[in-house]
Amino acid sequence: MMKQGTPNVRTASKDILARLLASEDLIVQHSEIAETACFNTQSRILTLPVWENMDNAMYDMLVGHEVSHALHTPSDGWLGFIGEGKDASQRQMVLNVCEDVRIERLIKKKFPGLRRDFSHAYKSLHDRDIFQLKDRPIADQHLIDRINLYYKGEIYGQATIPFSTEEREWLKRLDAANTFEEITAIAEDLADKVAQDQEENEENDPQSGAGEEGEGTPGTGVAGNDDSDGDNEQSGSGS
């Protein structure tokens, strides 16, 4: 995505907004090289990307998403779930999708005025094809990607995301989850499901490649927690 300044937005006011919403003196930085918004649960640094033509709604959605991580995502619990090893990045991705469901629900409940910003911003992200759906039918995407899109219903409409009866059980569990512990229990089971699906794909088609778009570990969202030092979550906003 092309990066350039955003002259129509007073970015300093977004720094103040983040601190007010979080009730914490967060460190806020704006980065032209950041691919996503992210929050480091240890250093308490909130990073906002500099994208082309970002408006106030986009900034406020990203700030709201990351502030909710600051308020609700425990650093120790996050790191403990991800662990180390070759599957750490995949476990991080799955937890990010599941935790985003909870933290976005919580921030919109606490600050209802953000609902309009989330809706507007996700519509804008759809128009930018940030989720790379132009040539990838939603029905062909991996379960974890469809879950991610489902909870960004402002973009696609939840009714348009296809799930089997069995897959809808994941949605019921996520809808009922209120605590981080409940989310990690779901993410543990879902990570096992993702790994199992990958093994089956490789057995059925060894040439397909585990990391291929739509088949292996999927990409998710546009916001999350900072993984630059190997200690925290990915992004995606949320987003």
C-alpha cells in the first residue's frame, strides 16, 4: 500500500485520544514503514501506520482497536499461549483473530461512538482490498480467514460469509467468550484445527505448499500487537 502523509488529520490529536481512551500515558508513534497498527503489551508502545488518504474514522478505528488490546489483553497470558517453536507464529495468528473478536466487542461497548468509525473504516479497507479478496472468493478461504471476515461484518455482511453447521460452533463459542482465558481455550482448539487441516492438505496435494494463499497459514486483519521483537502479538486489526 502506498505510503504518504495525511495532511487532513491532526495526528497529535490521535495521540491524545489514545491516551484518554486507555487512561494510560501510552507511547504513540506514527510509522511510514509499519504495515499495520500494533500495540506492544510490554513496552506500551502503540504504533499507527501512515497509509495513503487516511481519514479520521480510519485513525479512530485503529486507535480504538489497539487501545482495547492495551486495556484487555494481558502480556503474560499472550506470551504464554504463543510459546516458542515452529508453530509459534501460527498460534499467534489464531489467537490474534480470536482475541480481536473480544477486544473489538469490548471497546465498542465501552465507547459506542466508535461503532460508526469501525463501520466506515472497514468499508474503506474493503475498497482498498486490504484483505486481498479481489481474486479470492470468500467461500474458498480457510476457516480462520472466514472467521476474521465474519466479525468484520461492517464490510461484507455476516450473512454472506459461508460456514458449515460444524464450523458455526466456533462462532457460538466466540460470541459467548468474555474473558481472555475463554479466548485462549478457543484459540487452542482452533490452532489444532488449522494444523490438522494443513496436514491433510499436504497429504492430499504435496505440491500445494503449506504457505500458499488460501491453503496454508492465512493472513488476517490489519491491526494487533507488536511482534517486532519476538515478544508479542501480530496485528491485525484488527484489524
